Amino acid sequence: CTRAWCAFVPLPMTDFRDGYSFSTPRGLPARTHVSRKHVRVTVVSRAKTMRRGVLFALVFACVSFPNLAHACSTFLVGAGASHDGSVIVSHSDDGEGNPDARLSFVPARDHLPGARRPVWPDLEDNPRFVGMERGTTYEPGRSVPPDAKPTKPIGFIPQINHTFGYHEGNYGVLNEKQLGIGESTCSGRFVASSIGNGGDALFCVNELSRIAMERCATARCAVLLMGSLAFQFGFYGASGSFEGGSETLLIGDTTEGWVMHFVPYPETNAAVWVAKRVPHDHVTVVMNMFTIREVDLEDTDNFLASPNLLDVAVKHGLWDPQAKDHDASKTTPFDFTKAFSAGEYAHKFYSGRRVWGGFRLVNRELTDANLSPEYDDLRLDAPYPFSVKPAKKVTLADVFKWHRDWYQGTDYDLSKGSAGGPFGVPDRFTAAAAINGTRDSQAHGTTNSREMEKKNPTKPKPKWGAWERSIALHRTTYTHVTQSRGWLPSEIGGVMWIGMHAAHGTVFLPTPCGVSSLFHGLTVGNATVVDRTSTWWAHRFVMNLARGMRFDLAIGDIREAQMEWERKGEGVLKEMERLFLLGTVGDEGRNVGSKHLGVDGDTDGNDGSSGRTPDGYAHRKLGLTKGGGDTNETKGGETFETVSASQTAMITRLTEQHARLVTEHWWKLGDSLMAKYADGFVSANDGKSEPGLSVGYPDWWLEAVGYADGPPPPPDPPTNGFGVGIVGRRELVKTGGGASDGEEHAPRVALE
């Protein structure tokens, strides 16, 4: 590893928890070339800048790394759309063959004046990080070799005095102030590379999300902070091509949610970005393509953007502010997606079908009446709205179900047809022939057609082919659903529901903001070594067993276990809330595992959502009072200065107990599936019933694969008058007793 170059970069030092500022990027004028009715030169925010200074950040490069574009499905539910008034953000982290299946808890920290914050490279495969700066998960030797080299930063920015604690995976997930984030990689019209990888950009979306976790209590703060950093120091996407070169984040706090799009702009190393607030009573979906269309930059309550937004679009011919619309009555409005998106990647319908599928889950009647799964060009046609009002108030169980969807009950149901096999498997593996070093198959060429054409321009173009892409995906590393509940103290009001591996085979586990550590099983997992302490491996193991046996039957066992343990998770969370708000934890808290972890917890009915705590409940118990000060005020959820070590230990212990029980049960579930469905037979797996019922293949599949055209029956066997195939001699049988000795009976054939 060698240092490619070294430079000093001036950086304004701002406390972004309370304010926001940025300077004009190199290469752009202080004012835009477009009239002010179209854009504001500076982004107006409700926050104010607290202080400024100058620190020179030493930026250096000594790493080079490949980047892969992951494809993730995301939802955001506004507070007015959810069952209990919480803001919900979800994200499926859809990886590849070498995912880093570890989560980490990064504790809150105080920093000395003049400290610098390292900026880490975009590493999403295993290991995504090696070192101590981001929690104990990434210690050398923990799911990585003990001699793994520590990850080196590609630059630094000034550190602030105090950073919040948070949970992270590939991206920041949820912080102690109930700020939640989801991510979806998108295509874009521009591509940039990072420092140390042939470019000048400092920030990937992964690092931006982590810095937002560290410094922000609200979604608006996160938008402004991340936008400022990407604008000043450059932004690069997850891949070196238009496929995955841009990004989207869904950001929620206790009161509101935003969608934010990032596009790199290497000409000035200043990112182009835009953000739109999700209506209070709506649900939005993002499925690997931009969704923000018309932008009203005068409406800063609902839109925020980089100062270069329209300048870049006009300069490169992506939008003409003088062009007239189809009837020539007015100018063509600016459409961010049409201007800056490069469209769907992988194949047509890769994103749009999931958007349609997501809205179908949110509001079936509206979707059936107004939205079609078919379109010509998703970028140009704008066939779907930014968000919709749900048919009913959304529960956590609804969101879990959304992530388990493979278009069941539609014409695109992946469990149907020959590709699903005889037992209705909805999973489709990547069509690639990488065995023995060859990647020249038709299937591989079609799956990555554009990249293959670049590498082999003279090679005959293979015939096109592609699989339908659903929200549920077999190669998902984890799915998280964050729940931000402003009527509860943040320590217990913010919850990360985490489901390891594919959503249709996982159990979502509750982890409140206020825990001091994560269950061990969530912090380990290497795809090359089966680890029976790993929660990810437990779910991966079971899902692969189910897929390889009778999936149509095994998925029923999995669903039953999911419902059981997610109800128990709700019960555990309710009990943690009760004990936390009491303010003391004695023997009752220590013994709660045996009392509550084995019972259904859905005390409000089967709605899958924790009930609202009555106003003032916490304040009537043992002197709990609202906290104040710089780090305790949250603009939403309440954080209490009087939180005790016993309260923190209680929620940490109960969270870990529940996760441990689920992990243990899931390994046992694998054993159960093996006993029930091994070798093509179905057994009761109760140790009593007769095992080995042969159920065979369905008739439609036998017909489809030409079963009737298989080997014919054998020729008729020979006969000799005594039975088919019997060869022998006649004997008289003599018996004794009952009849006279020597009495002759019917002849018997003796085999020779």
C-alpha cells in the first residue's frame, strides 16, 4: 500500500447538530445562471450555524478497492400513516457472495478539541472494516483472520465535541436520538471515483450516513449535513459505472421522513443532491431508482437541494428552462429523475416492478385502479407517484410482510412456473457461469450485458435473458426496520428491528436505542465458515435447507415460527418499556426472561405494533423528568437525564436474551426441517408417527419436464403357468396332524 498523493484541504468547522453551512464549489459561480424563481442560491434551513473555524484536514490515499453495486428495497412510513404514530424506515441490504453479515454498536464518545474524524472507504464485502474505531465487532480476528490489516482512512474532517451512539451495518441504521436511515443504490448520469481509487471524491453514502448518525437528532439535520459534506468534498457511488454510481437515502426521525438523492459530479467534485419530505400520512418506496420528480425549491419545508442542482442540469443539456411543454402553454418543469437518473439497471422492470409491487402492498385498491406494472421507460414515463396514502394504518407486521413479497397472487409470482421448480421456490440465482474460471456463458453475459460488452466489444452479443426481480431476495444480508416513537424516551422509543439473511426466511428482532451492546450472534458471520453462534448463519442455514427440499411445505414451518417469535419480540419490547418507565430494575427485571420471553406479547391484538404510551406516564413514576442540555435534547423523542445503569443493563440483557433464544430455536428449526422433509419424504417429526410419506412431484411439473417421455416400462417377464416370472418344479406337500398322515394337498413350487 503506497501513498498516491497528499494535499491539505481547508474545511469550515461547524457543529452540524444545530446548524448548516457550505461554500460554493470550485468551478461554479456564486450565483446560478437560472432565475431565482427556479432555484435558491443557498439552501435555507430552520437550523442556524453555531460556530465556524478553519481546520486543515490532511487527506491522503493509500488504498485501492473494488466496489460492487448492491440492490436494496426500501420503504418509509410517515407518522400519520403508521398504526401508532411512529415513523418507520426499512432497508434490505442485498449483497452478493461475500457479504459482511455483522452489525456493530458504535458507542457515544466525547472528543478533544482539534480532533479529526477519519473518513473510511466504501468497503461492503467482508471485511467492511478492521479496527476499533467503530465498535468491538470489527476487532481483528472477529469473523476475519487475526492478522487482517486494519482499514485505513482516505481522509479526515474536523471532529465535533460529542458524537451520538448508533447501530451500523453497511450503513448507519439507527442512533440514540431515534434517527433511522435506509439506503438504495441508483443509477446516475455522472460517475466519480474516490480518493485512492483514481478520483478526488472523499465521501461515499455509507460514511455520510454514519456521520449523520454521529451528529444529528433530526432527519432535516441529516439531510443538510450530508448534503453539505458531499457538496464540499465530493461524493462517489458504489460502482465505477452508471449502474450503482448514485445513491438514495431514506431518513426518518420521530416526526418526519425524507428521501434524498445523491449524484456525483466529478467536474467540480461537488455532489448534486435533492431531498423531498414524505407527506405525513403517506408511504414512499425506493427500489434502486430515483423517485423525486418536480422540485419546488421555493418550498423549503418540503424540498432541499444543492446550489448547483439546476446549473449542472442546464450546462449538460439535461434540462432546458426555456423549453415549452407539450401544449406550449408553459415551460417544461424541472424533473430531477428525468434529468439525473440513467434509468433502470440490470434490466427493464428491475426497479419499476418493485415500485408497483410495493405500492400494491401499501394500497391494493389504489394500485389496481391507477397503477400498471407495465410501462415503456421508467425514467421518462413517470408511471408511479412519489408516495401514496396507505389503505389502512401500517403496522410493523405489515412492513415485515412487504419485505417478504415475491409478487404472490400476481402474474409475476416467482414461485409459479418452471423456473420455480416443482416446489415453488421464488429465489433466482444469478445467471452466471463462474465455475473453473469461465464467465463466458450466455446467462452471465445477459445478466451483466453492458459491462460484458465493454470488456469484450468484439465478442458476439449473447441472446438476452433476465429474471424478474422481487422485493424478497435470497441474497439479502439483513433487513432492518427502524421505529421512531417520539412519545417515549429515546432509549426505548427508538427500535431497530433486525432480520438477518433473507427477509422471507428471517425473524425480526427488536433492539432498542438504549442498549449498551449487541447480542454476540448479530456481530459475527463469515460466509465461508459455518458459525453456529451466528444469527445470520442460523437463518441462512435454514433457508438453504428449505430451498433444497420441499420449499412449498417448509416455508409454512418457517412462517409459523416467524409469527410466533415476532409476537414474542413484541411482548419482550412491551415489557422492556414497562420496566424502563418504572425507573428501577430489581429482581423483576433480572427474572423477566423466564417470565416473558416464552409468551405471546401481542397484548393489543395481532396488529404487530407496540401501543402508544399515555402522555405523562413516565413522569408519574419515581421522579423521571425530562432532560435538557446539548446532548440530551432531541426535538422529538424524550431522553431522560435520570436513566440509570440498571435500566440500560435491563434493556440490553432482555434484548440479548430474546435474540439468543431465537438463534437457538432457528438452529433447531433446521434440524426439524431435515427430519420432516429429508430424501423427498414427509414425516411428522414427533418421534411417534410413522415416517416416510412419499408425496412426490406435482403433475404439472412432471408434464412440463417430460416425465412421460422418460424410460418406458420393461418388457413383460416370462411365465411358466405358475406365476409371472416364476421358475421351478411341482412338489406334493405332505402334512401331519389333523388329517391322515401322507394326505396330499395342493402342489407347491420349490425354487431352484
